[in-house]
Amino acid sequence: MNRTLTAVLATLPAAALALTFLPREADAAGDALIFANGEYDDMPRLSGANRVLAAAEPLERQGFAVTRLVEGASDEMREALRDFLAGIDSETDRVAAILSGRFVHTEAETYLLPPDASDPLDEAAVLTEGLPVSALLGVLADFPGSAVLLIAEDEMDPLRETRFLSAGSGPIEPPQGVTLVRGTPRQIERLARRDLATPSRDFAEAVRDAELEMEGYAPRRMVFIDEAFEPEPEREEPAPEPEQTTEDRGEERLWSSVSQRDDAAGYETYLSAYPDGAHAATARDRLEYLRDAPGRQAEADEDALNLSRTERQEIQSDLTSLDYDTRGVDGIFGQGSRQAIRSWQEANGQEATGFLTRRQIERIDAQAASAERRAAEERDRADRAYWSDISPDPSAEQLRTYLDRYPDGIYASDARSRLDSLEQSARDRAAQRDRDAFVAARDQDTVRAYQFYIEEWPNGAFTDRAEQRIRALRQAAQERQGGNVQDGGSASGSRAAAEEAAMNLPNMAWAIAERQLAANGHNPGQVDGTVDGQTRRALAAYQADKGLTAHGYLDQATAAQLLSDTVFGRF
């Protein structure tokens, strides 16, 4: 037994290990495992899950030893896996596994759920009772290039009240040489029955034709079975028939009658009398088949329509417009779409099979078209009513609201034209106010007037010109102040100098004045109460900013302005 097989067996519970290894058929060409779980107790049923069992017979015809299990509980799945592993030996040259059911996954593992899985899921139970896919992949890894895992599932609702588990098979990284293909039960059944089990068939091409993807080992061409299987003829002595008891003969007579009738009531009678009888398994299979006949026929009828993905998207869109939630318009009929179809069928007096006929598709299309016409008429009515309310002279805000509600409305073109005109008029008025404000500043031609313009119109058309004029006025003031210091200056400068001398300010008062000049952005040099050329230039710049005569002396007007700025802040 190889290392991988030994490791996988070590993960199985003691009950499974207690089983005896089943002998492998001497002429088997390969081994296959098929699990089909669809009838969940608390979770939504997986429609068509048992379809994958149809692959068993063609695989057996090609010499495969097939281990199969239908609706297997946790311990039954492990026992079946144990049987499958027991048949693998050194003569095995190819292996296939088909898993159909509900899957969940963590970041590191994917689990096939048993039919008795609870909803909401018990996460601890899933980790111990679900079938870990990695255990199966570990076996397939020993047959690189000749190992295939097929997973059949459909769209699943997000899980409730779980911390570590997510719905679906999730990300799976097949070992080197192992091919993984995922699809719906119908897709996987067709792929396994018609392509995987057909000698010389290019399996890779079949996967592409089915619009599915190969994960893991994905060569451009892949033939799983090279040639048809021809078993060696064996001569066996017929086994003597066991002697029948009276009870056996009674069971056989009942079975003969029931099998001739071939109805559900007869098989139920047989199983009631002989729940563990010789024909119990056949009776249960036949009973399930008969009970599910309407659903199978409806599914077959829809299959015969051969709907394209685009057609399925149109159906989903129509159902959504009729308020039947398909949970997406992706062209895949998953659980949400099937429930939407059943809801529509119930509402329209049809048998709620979840599968569509051509007549039903046409009826859905007609209903959706009618609903769209009614919706369009209602939109037009509301469109006209709103336009009437804001006419004849709508504001720009009303026009914007109309276009938000009806971007393709009846009056959308007119609304855009009017809005463009109103916005252009608003821009023209703003430009005129900008120009008027600059003209007013230019008429005063003071630093403060231009500063006020810039504050009101920071992005105005004349901001650059205002800043240029401020710099020019300050430069002129500094030049005048410099002349006054050197030669006594003009008459106004002389009067200011006299006022400053008359106040006879102490050094402390000058220090206060220097601090206030600095606070207003004019550097007087060191704040020490000593008056020098830097102090005079700072005074002149401050006076120019405040619209005072820029002579550089601390006269009565300048002192009053400094005091005002100290008390009320700079304006």
C-alpha cells in the first residue's frame, strides 16, 4: 500500500477501519467513486444530484470498479470511501471520483455535507462529519495524469451564523497531475457519462464544449480511457441456488406482484412488509424514481429547449422586472433562479417544478413586456407632471432636479438648453460684479481697498492686477519714507515728526508699537524700544496698508490705528 493511501486511511474513524478490505476484480481497468447527496433535511434540495449515478454503468462497461453511495450519512460516506480505497492496488492505472451535493469550505479545506447537515450549520459537526475533499485528492495524487475529480453543485445561499465556513466548494488546489472540473449536476452527469467513460474521447475538448474549466492538470488534449475494455472471459461453475424458506417464497410472490404493477403503492407495501428484504434496495430506487417522475420530466423538457446563456439571462431579467428575485442576472439557473421560477409558476397557476417550458418562457416575456410598457407610461406621466409643475420659468435648481430624475426624459433636451442658458447668465453676472468690485478698488487706489477686493474675489479676473498694485503702492510708500528720514521730508512728514516728538514716548511705548507692527506682518527689527531705519520702514508699510500717509513717523493717527488693532484685532 502506498504512503498516500496509508495516510488517508489514518484519517478515517475506527468504525471505517474495522471494515475488511474488499477484493479487487482481477480485470478491473480502473477505480471510480460516486457520491450523490441531494435530499438534505434542513438545507435546500440539490436538484438533479442523483443524475451523476448515470455515469456508473458506462464506467463499469469500461472495466472500472465503481463504488457508489446515494444520500449517505457521515459514517456511510466514510465507509464507502474505505471500500473505494480498499480496491486500489498496484494494478490501478486510472482513478475517477464524482462528488455531487452541498459543499462548504474554510480557508484551507472543502467539505461535502451529509444529507442530515443542520441549518444553520454546526461548524464543529461539519469539521468532524463532513467529507474532506483533501482526503480524496491525496489518493488521486498517486495517479498523475490519470486522475479526475468531478464536483457537481449549484449556487448556494450565504451561510448563516458561521464564523469559519463559507458556502460552496471554494478555492481548491489539486495536486500535481490531478484534473478538477466543477459544474451543475446536469453538466457533470453528461461529462462523466458521455465523455469521461468513452474510449479515445478527448476529455479536455469535451470540457471546453460544455463551457466549463479544467483546474489543476489541464492539458490541451486529454484522453482518460485509451481504448475499449475487453475483459478476459472467465468460466465459473454456477453456484447452487439456496433453498428457499416459506418466508422467502412469500416475499418472492409479493415482489413478483409488486414489480408487475410497478407503482408507488405496491413498492411501499413491499417495503412495509420486508424493509430489509432481498429486493428492498431496488424497491426504494424504483419508488424514488416514480415519486420524482414529474420533476425529471420537467427538467428533461427544459433541457430539450437547449437554452443559451443569453436566453437564460433574458429570462432572469424578465423575472426580476416582475419582482421575482433570481439573485443575479448571470445566465446560470442556480438556486435563486429556480425559486423565482417556482414562485412565478405558483402565482400563474402552473405546476411549481422550477423548470420552464417554451410556452411559459413566452408568457414570462409577454408579462415582462407588458410590465415595462406600464412602467414606461407611468414614467412619462410623472415626467410630464413634474415639468408642468416647474413651468413656465423653472429655476436652475429645478432644472437640475428634473435631469437627475429623468436624464432621458421627454423634456431633457429642453431642460439642458435652459440650464446652460441660466448658468451662462449667472457667470456673466458674476463677471460683472467682479469687474465692478475691482473698479471700486481702483478708484480708491489704496492697499486696503485692493486687499478687500482680493478677499471678496480670491479667484477673480483682476486678482493679479490687484496684487501688483499693492506691491507698487508699498514700494512707493517705502521710497517716500526713506526720503523723509534723510532730509526731513514733506510738510506732512514734518508735521508727523513734530507730533511724534511732542508725545515724547518712552522706550516701553515704542516696544509695544514694535510688537504691534510685527503682529501686523511688518518687521520692525529687534523689539527693544529703539527707533531706527527698520522701525521707520515698518511704520511706513503699516501706514500704507491702513490707508494712512506713509511717512514713517508715529503720529496721532498712526498711534490710534495701532491701538485699535490691539483692542479689536487686525481688519
